[in-house]
Amino acid sequence: MRILKDNLAKTMKPYTKLVDGQWCMKPTKVDEAIEAILKTYGSEGCVGIITNDFGKVFFVVYAADKNYLRKVKEYYIGVTLPAKAPKKKADAEKKGEEIISMSEVFQPIKGENYVILKKMGDLSESDKGWKKELNLVAWHGKEAKYDIRDWAPDYGRCGKGGTFSEEELRKLYAVLKQMFEGEQQDINVEKCSMDNLYKKWDELIVSAPLQIRKCLQNSRVDILPDNRVIVSLKKGNYDAIASDENRKVLKEFVSAIVDQDVNVELVESSIL
């Protein structure tokens, strides 16, 4: 029998459950589910247990189509614990069950049309306590996606944001990695002496790392004794490049140009 989503749903029904928009499978049901797939579909299908970059473990069903495998469906191996009193430790130990502290289990946050299944991290916080967060969220009972938006302290309100599939989030990660790490790993710039740095500065900043390149436009450089380099910037650019991280990137960039370690100092100028 060829594996399709419709007939697969019937096969997996005894072993899975839709919980807050995400198909889940108890770890104790994994072996039974594998046997059911092999018995029902034979050589037409197979199963893989996959752990993604975020530590989530999935039961993935593949269909054998000609010379390649096609992913049909994936199920999260784990359960969302219901809000009920935990078993006594002694009773659980008698039955050989694993003891999990409730403090170690994230309790889903449920709203009118959403469920926050997992909090991945905070990105920023406003003076009023609202936080921009990356979470795993199921909206309107649909399959959960990664979600970036602002949330009120009690999660009763939220701002506009964006949702990402795992594939989209991986691509976003690759883009951000290239932006913030790619050009810093190997700074390849034209070399020049300290004496010529002032003359060639406008040409050189074209190859500056991306995160500081725009801030260096219309800037000026002056050379002082003891390998001191003074970079004069307009106010807006000065504020953007004054962080410790950007100062470090600028220092590495200038040092690479003159091929020696320099001390870079920033000056805010109103005449540029």
C-alpha cells in the first residue's frame, strides 16, 4: 500500500494525539508505531527518529517513491502534561515510572486563539515590561510554528510579528550568520601604510564589514602618534558604531588595513 496522508492518519491514530496544534506521540508508543508502519506498508515505507537543532525529537514517516524517500508526516515524541495533581513519588516508583519535577516542565501558555508550546528566548524588553520573544506557537489550532513578536507581561496581549517554519528559520539563521560572522572570520582588505590611510580612506571603507560599512560613509580618519587612529563620524553613525562590539570590529578592520595593531578612537563631528 502506498503511504498517503489520509491512510497514514488511520494507521497512526492509536499512537498519536493532536495536542494544542501539534501531533504528539508518547515515548512508550514508539516501538508499537514502528511495527504498525512496517506491517501496514512493508517496503513502501520506513521510519526515522530525528533530533532537530533545538533538541526536539520527532518520529518521521517516509514513503519509498522510486529511488528516493519522501517525508510524509512527522510526530513530536513527547506529551503536553495536563494540569492535574502529580502522582506521589512512591507510587510512581513502584510502577517503574520516570519521575519528572514539575518545575522542569514548561507549562503551555494558552490564550483565546493561540498556545505558546515552548519559549525559545527573549530578544528585547521595553520599559513597560513587554518582551520581544522567539517562541513555538500554535495559532488557531493549526500546526505550531516559530514565532517572533512582542508580548505583554501576562501574555494577554501581543503585537504584530512573524511566523516561521523550521526550514525558514534555518534559512534565517544562515543569513544572520553570514551577516554577523562571515565577513569577520577573514577580513580581506587592501593594505596601505598609516601615512596613506587618510588619503585612501573613502576607497577602503567599501570593503568594511557589513555591520559597520554604512556607518563609515562620509566619515574621516586622522592619524596621531603611538598608532592612534581617530575616526570622525556624524551623530547618527557615531551612536550606531559606539557599541563595544562594533568598536571591536572597526579596530580589527583598520588593523588589517595597516597590518599592525592600532588604537581606534571615535569622535562625533557636526561638520561632516
